Amino acid sequence: MSASQVELITIGDELLLGFTIDTNAAHISRALAASGIEIVRRTTVGDEAERIAQAVREALDRTGAVITTGGLGPTSDDLTKPAIARIFGRAMKLDEAIAAKLEERWRARFPNSVFPSTNRTQAEIPEGARILVNRHGTAPGIWLEDEKGRWVAMMPGVPREMRGMLAEELLPAIKARMQGVVSVVLSGTLRTTGIAESAIAELLGPSFLGDPQSELGSLPLAYLPGVAGVDLRVTAKGLPPERAQKLVKEAIVKLRSRVEAYAYGEDDADLAAVVLDRCRALHLKLAVAESCTGGMLGERLTSIPGSSDVFLGGVIAYHNDVKKELLGVRAEDLERHGAVSEEVALQMAAGARDRTGAQIGVSVTGIAGPGGGTPQKPVGLVWIAVHGSDAKARRFHVPGDRAEIRQRAAQAALEMVRRTLAKG
Amino acid sequence: MSASQVELITIGDELLLGFTIDTNAAHISRALAASGIEIVRRTTVGDEAERIAQAVREALDRTGAVITTGGLGPTSDDLTKPAIARIFGRAMKLDEAIAAKLEERWRARFPNSVFPSTNRTQAEIPEGARILVNRHGTAPGIWLEDEKGRWVAMMPGVPREMRGMLAEELLPAIKARMQGVVSVVLSGTLRTTGIAESAIAELLGPSFLGDPQSELGSLPLAYLPGVAGVDLRVTAKGLPPERAQKLVKEAIVKLRSRVEAYAYGEDDADLAAVVLDRCRALHLKLAVAESCTGGMLGERLTSIPGSSDVFLGGVIAYHNDVKKELLGVRAEDLERHGAVSEEVALQMAAGARDRTGAQIGVSVTGIAGPGGGTPQKPVGLVWIAVHGSDAKARRFHVPGDRAEIRQRAAQAALEMVRRTLAKG
């Protein structure tokens, strides 16, 4: 049992039935790991008092430090507090201040009906509990501790409420118990795109495979392929903070030296932000012309705050008439080469640039499927063009379903702009 | 211990550290629930043999039926099989066919290096195990069972491989063990937008609150608010399939009768698809003009396969010059009223319609933040206009951060088109 090890129990039928994806769990894990606190096990149970109690009892026996989320909400779900209070042998006691607040809220919603007694249970608190204040909702959090120092912290399941309470109340409380951080879990990520996992493995060679003799100072290396590309992640566990930082930094430098041309950033870097920064530094304005991505490229660029000083806009040219009318694509080229062709991609990029007054135009035209493919032009075929001081187009064959093809195409278009600007 | 109750154990440091969100767990839960199999507990542990074994032992004692995902991958993670084999008292045995396949794959990637003996462990299978074929990757799944009929099924953690194996191998194996389905978990969802959770509660009234006397035949009702609106979900648990279907259907009809104007679909319905279907039925073409959403509205419409017969495209008018040049917004109106105004929204919608040849143009202009707000025009202010046979614009004040404001604005724009067309 270590001071910096915790178990997490997430409660809710919605989670267990798979209707809700458990993003709370990932958020709590990351927030705790950053403070040197390790989640050693995570358990999810439904809204049933006996199952909640059993899971908490087991976790207390194993680890002695337990965080729960969920089951503090409306009456029918409100099982967590009494179930856990019984484990600690505590009675439930009505907190008048909380009850008054709940009743006030009810009356505002249903002025003509009586406040149901079942709803008052939300204001019941185990005796001897410490309240974790909820500044973002009604249900308070609760910290219960026994004479051996074993504790359970209960938080609501609503993500906004949980996140606020974790940062403002729970993390400070856990940190205050720790006798100085002895070790942390620290990760570093190098983000690559335009190269397959197997090709990266070849560039790195077998000496990077994460055994104790590895070039990464024994840090394990994970390949994380996704639609944005392949992320390479190294993780240091159980080391003092400074040693972990040094090892992770050195490992990322080593990885970058092998895959330099494909690496666009580290950790949470977004390629759209990288492209905008590069344009900004070069005082260039950017515009888009999108067919198969249908606005996704513009959406990615404008998702970055402050994009308006670089990104002017562009045209969603889904129908061929729009390619002609709004981008000036020649009818005979559409006729002769088809909408998914080098010629049309180049004219779309030029049109986006010239009609918006930008210095760089980038276009995407492709076949996202599931229909519309032919043997000559199969689903996944994408032409991307960038028109700056000179023009170039590139053909891609992109794997995946409709959503993946569109996401990979948008990412490839951003990467093509990045490489164009990297060359100056 | 019931024939239709299973525990799920997901394995991986990446999950426990919160780097990866556990989408496998939700997928498996939904797939099993649809077959009448209930996941009663979910556990996540890291890549450590003893922790994996402990979690599996406990789950076997509680439920006797366990599915694991992860830990079947590359050598350093390959802890699951031997850890679980030991619980069953089985030795590991090399499967020559699997070993040959792995070696072949290695040689293709690293022609000049020796196949490491550590990699051969991936081809080791517990004695007496049944292989679950992996048609989408290299690591096979494994089914182990003891003389009491307690079983563990191990699947890989890569989502694509896991999903294939679940559908093709594991689900049929579990179903074959069940003595006819006695009860299922069944849910129905009514999707609403443009109305707050509290306003829905008021429309429904207190008799819908999910107690045994509720109007929903005792099915619990969950409010699931999100950027697309508020979903209302009823769930029937532990009932025979036909009875569950009937109750869920009746509950949805009852809910719909109360919130009719705001309900755009059921279950996984996407408002973009609803809008496209409505346009298609009326033989109308649609175009967009987007400022603060930057392409998101077009992206949502084109995410639907077959959208090209309705959606023509449009203009991402992020900069005011693009609003003027490509949509014909009058300079004096931009000057006098600002880009986020009724006048500009109306002219943008008209421009999108006229310049693409569509019958309906829809526009969005707003302040997504975090910067750019003023006391008169705060962050979250959005004007949306729809220009069909007649024109109308509406002002919204949308809550949330930049991403949420944009998502809510795009959804509100689609809803405004839906309501315009609903009126005929």
C-alpha cells in the first residue's frame, strides 16, 4: 500500500451498458499521474448498492485509497453514499443547508408540486464526512476516512462538475496527504504523419524495441496509429520527477532524429495549429477548396483560436457546378479528367487562392465512399494540391471507411502545406 | 452466477494512465447487451502479470465468465496469456503455425536481423485452449475453460481486431453456451435539440421521474445533455425480449407526444441526415455560408453517405472580404451592423443559395471566442439565417467553450433548416 497509489471506481448503468464512454476515467488518470499519483486499478459497476459496496470494500482492502465518480445524482441513482457509509459504519445525516438548496431548485422547476421526500436523500451526508464543494452543480462530493487512514472520495459523474471538484478540492486534499512526491509517471509523445507504422519501425530498427538494452534508456516505446498519423510515445514510470523528465526528453530527441521529416510536433500538437503558426511567421494568408472533405479542412483550421489572422476561408465545392462557378475550374478538364484528378485539384487550389486574395490555396478532391468508386478511381483515391508561389499536386490512396478517408485526407492536405512551407 | 452475466477486464498501461480512452469496453458492452448478455463489472489493470492474474481470479470467483482485451500484442506487453494460464494450471505450448506466421512478418520488416526468441512467446498458447481466429491481425484470441465450466476469453486490444473477433468468434461461442435468452437489456432514445434539460423536465412534469408509478411503465428515464441537444433514454432491464421492446416503444411514443416540436429522431439519428432526407423528399438543393463554424456545417452534411444529391457546397467566409467577394454581402452592412448581425446573416444565406444554384441557403455567423467578444456582442452570440422561398434569421446565445459554441451553432443551423422544411 503506497501513499501515491489509488483505485478508481466509476459508477453507472450507462457506463456498464456502453451507452456512455468513460471519459471521466481517462481525465482523472491523467490529472493524477501528472501529480505523481498512480491509478493501479479501475473498476466500473452499475447503479446497484450491493455491487457498489462490494467493489469499494475490495478496493479498500487492496489499496486503501479509493476515488468514486457517479451515483450522487437524482434520487433513483443516489446509492453510492449510503452504500459506502455502511462500510465505514457511519449513519446518514441530513445536511439542512444542502437540503434547502435542493428544495429551492425543485420549486423553481415545478412551482405547483410538493418537494418529494425521496429527493431529500440527496442532501444526506455520512456522519463525520468532509464535504468536497461542488461549484459547478448541486450534488456535493464526500470524503470519508477511517481510523487506519483508509479513505474514499466520492465525486459526481457529470464531467464538468467532476473536473472542477477534482482540481479545486480533491487533488489538493490527496497531495496534502503525500509526504513529498517520490516518483512520477511521465510520458512524451512525438507525432508523425504521412508514414506507416511499419515504415517507422524500419527507420528506427530493432534496437528501439523497448527491451532493457534499448536506445531509449529502457523507456518502453508505444506505437499509437490513428487517422492523424502514428504517435510515438515513451513513458517513464516510478522515477524521480527530474530523472523522468531528462530520460523522456532524451528519448524524444533520439526518436525525432530518426523520423525528422515526418514529425510535426510533440504531445498534444495539432497539425492545423502548426500550419497556422508557420503561415503567420511567413506573413502568408491561407485559403481552402474542399470537395470530399466537405468543410473539414476549414473546420480544423478554424478550431484553433486566433486562426482568423491567417485563414481567410474558401469554397466547399461539392458539386461540379460549384467547382466551376466559384473556383473557376474549367468545364473541359472536369469532363476529360474527372473531378478527382490532378488537373482539377490544381485549378481548385488556384481558385481558392485567387478568389480570396490569399497567398496559399490548398485543395482536396477524392472519393470518400462507400459509393462512387470505379476500378480506375477506387474509393480512397484523393488528389491534393497546394498553390503558393509555385504549384504541386499529389495523389494519395487512403485506407479506411468514409469518415477515416476524409480525416486522413484533411490531415494529408495540412501536411502538404507544412512541407511546402518548411522548404521556404 | 447466471449464464448471461459476464465480467470484462481491459488490460493496458495506456488505458490506466488515461492516454487511451477505453472505447473497446463500450463496444463490447453494447454488443453483448444486444444479445441479452449483461456485463456486471468492468475492471482495468496495467501491463503487470500479477495484477492481471489477481483481477482475473477475482472475476472468476464472482462471475465465472470473463472477457479480457489487450496484453496479447508485442513481446513486452505479452503477459496476459501466461498469467491466466497459471490460474487454470496450464502450461504454455508453442503453436508452430502461429510462430511461422510471426517470423515471416518479422523477416518482411527487418530482412537483415534475427527473429528474436522473445517474439516467439506471442505464438505460445496455453494447453487445452481453444483458438479464437484473428482475421484482422496476427495475435490470436484464446478461450480457456475449467472443469466447472468457468471460462476466460482473451482478445487483442487493437479495436479493429477485437471487433472482428468479437463478432465472428466470441459472440457465437458465448451464445452457444446460453440455454435460450431469458431476458435482455434494451434501450430506446429520443433525440431533442433547441430545448434545455430543465425545460424538458417542465414539459414532462414530475410524473415522468422514473419511480414505479411513472408514466413510462417503470422504465427509468435518463436525461443525456450534449452539444447536439438533450437525449432522453429509457432502458428496460431483465425482461423478456418482446416485453422489453413493447415497453420501450410505448415509452418513446409517450415522451415524443410531450416534446414533439423538439424531437428530431430516435436512437443514433443524425440531424444532418434528417435534414438531407427532408430536402431529398422535397427535391430541394442545399448550400451553406459559414463564418464562425468555418466548414463544420458542410462537414456534418457531407459526413452522410449520399449527401451529394442534395448538398451542393458553399462558402467558408471567415474573413469579411470573402463575405463580400464570394457571397455578395454589402460592405456598408458589414460596416454598420458588423459581421455578426441579422443583416449579414441574411445576405450570407442568400449569397450561398444564389451563387451555387441551390433552393435553400443556410448561414452561420457568430463569436466563438475565446477572444473577440464585446459587451454588446459577447462570446457565444450567433446569428443564423435560412433563405428558401422566404428568409428568416434568428439570434442565439450559445454556452460553452470555442468547440462547444461551434458545435451547438452548427446543430442549431441544421435544426433551423429542419423546422423551415417541416412547415412546408
